[in-house]
Amino acid sequence: MMDTNKNLNEKDIYQAFNNMDFDESEFKNIPVEMSEMQKRRLKNNLNKQIKGEKGKKLKIATTAAAVTLCCFIGISMAAPGFAKEIPVLRSIVQTISDKYDIQGEYQKYSQIINKTVYNNGMGFTINEVLCDDSELIISYTVKSDKKIKGLEIRQLFLGNNIKINGKTENFGGGMQWDYLDDNTLIGVCEIDIGRKNMPKKFNIDLNISQIFGVKGKWDTAFTVSRDELMSKTTVFKPNTKVEFPSSKIVVEKVMLSPINTSIFIKGDYKDKNKDKYRDNMFDYDYWFVFDDKGNELSQKGSGGGTEGLFSKDDFHYKYDFQSLKDIPKYLTVVPCKITPTIEGGITEDGKAFEKTNKEVKEIKKAIDGKYPIELSQGKIGSLIVKEIKNEKDKTLIKYTANGKAPNFQSTYLYIEDEKGERIKPYNEFNRKKDENNSKEFILEVPRLENGKKYFLCTNTLDNYEFKEDYMFKIPLK
């Protein structure tokens, strides 16, 4: 057992436990904010109603892709009943990334804060922070002397009323969280700072007056240093110009950091009188991006704003992808037009209607122990299941995604039981990928029961129309 009374260097502790295996448990997750791309992805990925079956439904305005946080973190509390001086064992953010195969050196560049404020039976700890040119990430712990599991957490998004160098700012972004027990919550705030010129070192003041309905004062301040992370960050300003049918865009900046790959654009509408607040920010604003070797970049999210928020441009937008190990010579962008799986509305006489996209069909094949099993995804390509095996409490489905966008296609493999109920995978959006082959993936689900019948399922993805006529390259030089 580690002696917690010793004065330990937190950075060394991070490194010491970097490769430790933990006994992780699954928890229910309900994140709170999302980008436009995540909203669209949930609508098309989760809210499907194929052959009359109702899919999993989430409130798009208030939820995001679920992520489980399974880790040990540092909690330092002065009040009785709280663990004292427990050192940080592992980065919360890195644990998420490792669990869901999201590339990024979060732990290496995390700055340990580990500051706690205790008030009215509630302890609030800032554990770690890191920041590049795209997002500010803050992880924290809330520990209460009463049960807090399941309570509303929206107020704990730290991008609202945050002070940076003494100036109050309001940012968008997202958050993920989970509970270590009924009284302890761990969370990660991802604050979008993409249009903010952040200095390499800045001060943050957080003034929290309410947590889970309990009023109090949880004020904390700390300094963020970006020197180490930004020294490993490369920024290109390609000034690539692209013209779509209804808009014109300029790729202002491409940032490649150890934790993100981000593309920043601005643009104008050709018809200045047309309503700016449309379903899409601009024509074909869903992008598939590939490196110079043809490998698809894994999407993390996107978002933007319309005129009046920034400068004289009609709109701005930012795409975030997973970090890249190497800097490519160029990126290739293939814009995409998405037709909703289900469209609905109200007729002139006030009646509701719903229209299903007939081009999108469920493809379903029984698991019979004979491989390979091929599942067509329509014009975009196919999935080929090569092996299914059990490991402890999990079932692993190994498969290949062949087609125009393998990463994207890989997220459309599901398992259903004989009643048509979908088996929830350990990760809905980022399937584990083979490091040596960008088309090989593994789907992990709770162990399938012997003697029961299960089916491999996917969808024809013909509602995703690749607009090759508008494909373009972004040089990185």
C-alpha cells in the first residue's frame, strides 16, 4: 500500500501509474452538451426507427455521446469522512481516451492542479488541466457527505462565467462524467476556445455558488501553462478557398497538437437576404477528412456560429479530429450531404407526419459460427466480420470496414438478440482500431450468452451522399 503521508511529486505519480491496469466498472452516463456534428450524428446513429422498431432516443438539446469515466483520481479533503491526501494515480482524460481508443497524449501534457475547496458538506477539486489552440480541458472531482448520484449536473459545465486573466468569459463546449460511488463524481469539461487568442500562460478564476442545489462558495484559482503542449503543436495557415453553391469558405488555420487536429474556417453566404439560421451552417458542412496516405481522420466534433458573433464574416466553423502521429503533407476533404433517416413535421391543416428514408435499410445476418460474414452498407461499402470470440466478461467482434470512410462505417455495426433488442456496446462511437491496419476494428459488447440467438446488424448508408465534385485539398506547408 502506498504511504499517502509522503510528499510525492504528482507528475512522477502520473508516469509511475501510466501503464497500470485497473479493474474498471461500467456506469450509466448522461453528458450534457454537444456540437452540431455530434447532434447530427446522434440523430442519424441513435434515433433510427428501422422496420417500425424504436431506437434509443436522447434529447438532442441536452445530451451527447455517452462516455464512461473509469479511473482513480486524487482527492484531498480537509473535512471528516473524506479521503485525505490520496495522490493522483491516472489522468481522467487519458483514461477516457485509452478506454475508447481515442488518440491523444493527454496524460503526458496534463498539468496537475489538485486543489480542493470544501463548503456546506461538498468538496470540489480541480484535478488537472491542459490547453491547446482548440480547447481548454479541466478535470474535477465533486465529493459530498450526501448522495449526489443521479442529480442534475448541467451547472457544473465550467465554461460559463469563467474568468481568464480577470475577464469574465462564456464559452461553449461539452462535458463527460461518471460516479465513483453514490457520493463522488468525476468530470471532464472540454471548453471550446478556438476563436480565443490564448496566451501561453494565463490565470483562471472559478466562482461556483451552487452544486447540486446546495448553495455555497467554491471559489478556486490556478494558472495554466501551455508552454510544453504548444511547443509540440504545429499550426498552418493555408488560406484555402472553396466555393459551394450557396456559400464561400476560407480554411484559415489547421492546428495539429498532441491532443487534437483542428480545422478552422470562415465563410460568407452568397444570398445575403437568406435566413442564416438554417439546418446546416453552410453547404455540405459534414466533412470526411483524409491524410496524404488516404487514412480517414477520426471525428471528435464540430461547431460554429453565424454573423454578429465574430468579425464581418457571415459564419465561422471548426472541425475537431483525433490527434495524428505524423504531420501529413496535405489533407483531403470530401464534403457530404446528409438526408435524414426520418423526416417529420406538421401539415398546413395541423396534422403531424413522418417520412422514412426508403434508401436506408437494416441489414441483418445471424451469428452462426461461420466466417467471414459480409454486411452491405450500400454505395459506401461493406463490413466483413472475420471472428467472434469471448474474453472473460466480454465478447469481441473482429471486423473489417471496406469502403469510402472506414472509421465512419465501423460505428454502424450492432448486435441484436432474437427479440430485436440491441446489445449496448462498451463504446458507441469509437470502435477499437488495429494500429497496423486502419480498416480493422473490434466491437466489444457484454459477453453473449450461450444458447441464445444473436444477429449482426448494420444499415445501408445511402443517405450519406459524398460530394466528390466539391472535394478539395488543404496543403500543410
